Amino acid sequence: MIKASDIMEKNIISVQPETEITKAVEILLNHHINGVPVVDDTGALKGILCQSDLIFQHRKIPIPPIFILLDGIIPLSSSKKFNAELKKMAAVKVEQAMVKDPVFVGPDAPISEIASLMVEKHFHTIPVVEKGKLVGIIGKEDILKVLIP
């Protein structure tokens, strides 16, 4: 059975939460990767930043729906969600745009579990964590390489 440790990339390209967004974009583009893990000084996984998180910044500002009744404005959606989306769109540091507490696997996770996460959850990059530390990263290409004899 093929496990995460058999296919993961061990030379990990990562960023820290305080990394500027422009630097993170350069890293993604220069290394032709879809996502980059975000780690702290100890190597603990704090989040993941994907291209889609950065593309999010170029969306139109979502105007929350409202209902007006007797000159009163009643919001029809959560202002908390609206505020979170605005903060993400205005992010200048990685920690403001990253996905916090990302899904990860352990080194012994079977390839079938990793493939299921990628297909069902639409993940392109899966961190591999052991004893609280990032030890590897798996992208879709790593899964595809298994198909080549």
C-alpha cells in the first residue's frame, strides 16, 4: 500500500504568517505550485495559502442582501461573514488570506485517503504533519506520478 510518506515532497517550500502577499505570489508563480503551507518559527502548520485564496482578492465586493421594512434595514445575511470576506479581499499579509487550520494527513495515510480528499473536497495541496510539525506536502502531480511505472 502506497502511503503519504512514499509520495510526499520533503523539500518543502513554505511561508510564515507575516509574509507579505506579494512575496507569497512570487513563490507560487516561480515554483509553479498551487499552494504553500504556512508555518511558524517552530515548523508547526498554521495554515495553507492557495492560488484561489489570492484570486479571491479580485472578486467584486459582495453586497449583503437587505430587507427594508417601515424604514428599518434588516440584514438577510451575517455581517460577520461579510466582514471576514472584506478582510480577506484586503489582505496584505499571508495570515489574513490563508486558510487557518487546514486539513492535513499523517505520513502513514494511504494514497486512497489523500486522493479522496483531493477529489471530494477539491483540494490541490495536502500538508503532511507528524508530531505537530510539517514534514511534507502532497500535490496532485505527486498522486499522478504513481501512475507512471
